[in-house]
Amino acid sequence: MKEIVVISGKGGTGKTSLVASLAALAQRPVLADCDVDAADLHLVLEPLVREENDFSGGKMARIIADKCSSCGKCFELCRFGAVVKNENQTPGFSIDQVACEGCGVCSYFCPEGAIEFKTAINGQWFISDTRYGPMVHARLGIAEENSGKLVALVRSQAKMIAERENLSCIVVDGPPGIGCPVIASITGADAVLIVTEPTVSGEHDLERVVELARHFDIPAYLCINKFDINPAMTGKIERKAAAEGVKVVGRIRYDRSVTEAQIKKIPVVLLAGAPPAEDIRDVWSNFANEINLQKK
Amino acid sequence: MKKSIAIAVASGKGGTGKTTVSTSLVCAAAAAAGYEATYLDCDVEEPNGHLFLKPRIERRFPVGIPVPVVDEEKCIACGVCGEVCQYSAIVCLNKTVLTFDKMCHGCGGCALACPAGAITEKEREIGVIEEGYAGDSAFSHGRLNVGEVMSPPLIKAVCSMGRGSALRIIDVPPGTSCPVIASIKGADYVLLVTEPTPFGVYDLDLAVNMVRELGLPFAVVVNRSRRDQTMALDYCKKKGVKILAEIADDRKVAESYSRGELPYFDVPGYRESMDELLISVLKEARQ
């Protein structure tokens, strides 16, 4: 079984549109949407939810009003600015749930035992069916933390499904950036497919995401989306990638049919007459060859 | 002295034009309003603003978080530190205390709880802040070290820069979780940049719910607007969300951006729309 993760560094380069097409091109893949704080893959794949579960990534503090003596110890100890002083009120302090990092220091050191520290629900995760294969996806609650833990959960569920149903490939839609949720998305994966765009931002962000893949020792492949926006930059990025040992698996042209496919809720490769479809097929074929994946 | 106004430019979905809009607002402030503006790039995972504003960097300093150091001589291997830690960053196994610095959130709980006084804290670098000037505008950005998970402390440090300037424009990372919250929490006003695509509008809804949860005043900028795609406008109308600007879809903007140029100086008509946006957003933020 191979687990491949589509990432980009820079946001909005076309990860999800590409993953939706790979869903249609791969042989019954398991799909995992790990961009848990702005998950979009379900908008195209229209999953039928089979199972819904709460996600609990950490604990939250709450002050119990009748036990609190307003001594201010919690205010003094919290390093995240999550204890708010309420002038002329009882109790004199409250917890800002958005700022709370879930460290529990306030609760542990409260001399009155007036701060409860309980497991919080931070989101939901789903196991669904799509036309192309099973899908695991999630929704992180508004302004919640612990996206890395939720990403790890989505991936482990996808892996369990792949093993149970003996499926050969997991395609992961990764988040933008290089931080916590991206690291949680790629550690231990078989390969990353980086989608970038021929812009100075795409070029800059690619460097950092390639460095990240190298840091975690994961083979990285590259495709350039909207390559015709700036062909000279496309060439420059491809040369740079090659020099970094990143294999280029294709170029995808810029076309409005990508948005049209989103509106029609179908992968671009299944939209009749869409010019990028051919490019995406080549990307998949080259990439699957590179990582020795059996093809449809 | 007038209060400094902080405008955060956020989006939910990546690649909708946050950096283009925020760098343009900085240019507009310098050119038209004569404002002493500061640009703060809080997208510390992938900062891009410097590629367009091309600042002269004058100062560079590390940002860290406090992590525990255990004095083995003093440690009595009681295991209290491991009980307090919610992040598995310090554990006591077989009478030895192990620390995992990258898991540490820097809450200080272990050092406070240690009955033997065996734990002190040292700063561990997670990234750097670079500051300087782009023309007359001040510039700061954070760069998270590659392989580092903990971005919010660096983001908070970037947000604390430029307090003296009349206007601060905060370029926010994509998404709706902790890095975004850390970036917009102290802002006076939030601009949500979207595009008229199903992904753009869906993620705009997440972002709208987020800023409403935080209780911040906000409005939407519809980027790459097209007459035949009204979904973003329809959404805003339905949800009672104010639209401060519609920026027409223009391949020239995309091309200018791809080369690292500022569409503000480069694309006819763009400058006027951004000058107007700055005036409207300042008016909104002062209310």
C-alpha cells in the first residue's frame, strides 16, 4: 500500500482540484482530506457519510464561579493570556476559550480547586463513501486547536480502511504551509506530490516545502499548475527542483474549466473537453510510474 | 497621539489574494494617505510579502519559547512533571526524566510543579523576525524554522511589532485555526479576501463564522470578480456580510504577481481600486 500526500507550501495552487482528479484516476483509492481547517474535497467528491464521530484533541479550563476566591493565581501563571480579569465582577477572572492552550497550569495550581479541566470536543470526523472510493474527512471546530492531532487521526483511519479493504493507494489532500498540520500530514508517508504555481511566491514556498520533505526524509515530486501564466518562471522552478533532487512529473495548463468542474462537482479529468484533463492524466501516469504504483 | 489601527487581511482558503491586497494597502497608505504604515507578515510558514515589497532588512532576531531543562543532580524522579504536562513533552521513565522540546508549548507547568526545584527553563528558537523598511513603510515578518510545528508564539511576536505606527496591515496565513487566531486576535478590523469559486465561498463561510466567534468587525473583498460568477456576492447578501470591494478578474494582475511585481504600480486601474479600498476600510475601522 502506498500513501501519497499532495501538498503545496503556498495555498491556492490547486491541491484539492488535483486530488479530486487523482481520486478518479487511481484504482479505487482511499481518500483523506487532511486540510482539516478549510476542508474542500467533499465539495467535489460529494461523500455519503457512513459514520460521524466527535474529535477530542485536548482539554479546556473553566472557572467554577462559586468555588473561585478571585485570588488571581491563574491570571499570574497563564502564559497564553487566556485568563481574563473581570474588573468589579465575581468571580474576578474567566477563561478565554479561544486563547486557552489547554496546558492545565491554571487548574493544577488553583488553591481553591476552582478550575475544572475537562476534555473538549474540538471537531468531527467522518468515514464516507464516494464514487471513487472510501473517504475520511474532518471538520475542526471554529477557532479550535489541535489540528495536527485531527490530521493524524484522519490518516490512521484511512490507513485502517486501506488495510481492511486491501486497497493499494491512499491519496491525502494536505494543508498549505509547512507547520503543524503539514508535518502531521506527511510524516511516514511514501511520497509527497508538490503542486506549485509559476510565481515568485510559488517558487519561494516550494523551497521551504522541499526542505521540509527532506527533513522528514520523504521522496518529493513536483508538478506545476497554471504553468502558462509565466512559462519562464515554470522553467526556472523546474530547473531548481531538479537541482534539489525533486523529480518533475508534469505541467498543468491554466483554464477556467477547473472552476467549472468545481461548480459541477466533478473532477476536472471527467469534465468533457477540459484542456487541463490531459495534463493531469500525464501527471498521474508519470507520478504513479515513479513510485511504482499499479495503474488502472 | 492617535491610536494605531490594525487591519488583518485573512481568507480561509489559500491563494485568494491576501498578500496582493495587503501589500497594495501598504502602498496605498504610503502613496495616497501619507500614513506611516507597517506591514506585518504573519504567514510565518510561508511568508511572501517581502517578495513584492522588497524591504531593506535592518534587524534580525530569533524568537523562541521556554522549554524545560532538568538538573539530574536535583531530580528525585517523582514523575510530577510528566503528570502536569499535557503535551507529552516531559516524561519520567525508569527514574529518568526525558524531555521532547518540539512537543513543548512553553506553559511552564513542569518547572512550577517540580517539588525538588530541578527544572529551569531555557529559550528554544522556533524562528526569526526580520524587520526593516520598504520605501517609507515599516516592514516585519516572521520566518518559522523548517520542521517546526509551533507557529503561534512567533506569530504573536510579529503582531507585537510596529505598535508605534498609525496603521498596521497584517497579512494572515490561510485557514481558520490557531495560527489565524493568533494573527487576527489583536486586530481592529478584518478584511476577508475571497474569490467566486465554490471552494472560495465555502472557506469564506468558515472564515466569517470564525471572525464572528471572535467578535471582530469585518468585511469581504471579492477578488478575481467576474460578472458571470455571482456566488460570492450571493453568499454575502444571504449572510448579511458587507462587501468593501470587488476587484475584477484580470490576467494582468496574475502575471504581475507571478513576476514579483506590485500590481498597485503595474496594472492600470488597480491602484485606484486599492486607494478606494483603503479609504473605506479606514472609515469602517474607526467606527
